[in-house]
Amino acid sequence: MLLNEIAEIIEFTDSDHLSDAMDIFNAEGLVHSNQLPFLDVIYDKAEALLLEKLARIGFKGRLHCVKTANGDYILFDEVKLSAQDVLTQFV
């Protein structure tokens, strides 16, 4: 998949599908990739674009993404949590 195709997928993802994940993220400071409508290729190839879009639509804080040992992704607020804290929660 080309980067411009990935960028289009991110850009045209309906914000309504993200509202529950955004509520969780803003309340708890993290959200699991299972609660987001993106394939792993989005996290692998266009993490910066994804985090930029999420910040634009209302995910609050300093967004960061970390991959777990299981291959899942966790988006978290670096102001509230560290990558190590997040990874210990999802072992």
C-alpha cells in the first residue's frame, strides 16, 4: 500500500467512528487499537499522519503510539503516561 493511499484512508475515516475511542482516550489517557477503525498498516506506515488527524479531531494531549509484544498498538498521552507504563498494562 502506498503512503498516499494510507494518507487518504486516514483523512477520509469518518470521525463518528472515532468518537467512542476519543472519549476513552481523553478520559483515561490511552486507547487500544481494537477500539480504532484502522488496520495495522496504518500504524506501521503512517503513524505520524494518524496521530496528526486524531489530534485535529479532538484527541487531547501529546499523542504517542507504542506497539505491544502481541503486535497490538496503544495510543497514549505522553503527558499522562510513559510508554513503559502503557506496556506494563497490556502485557
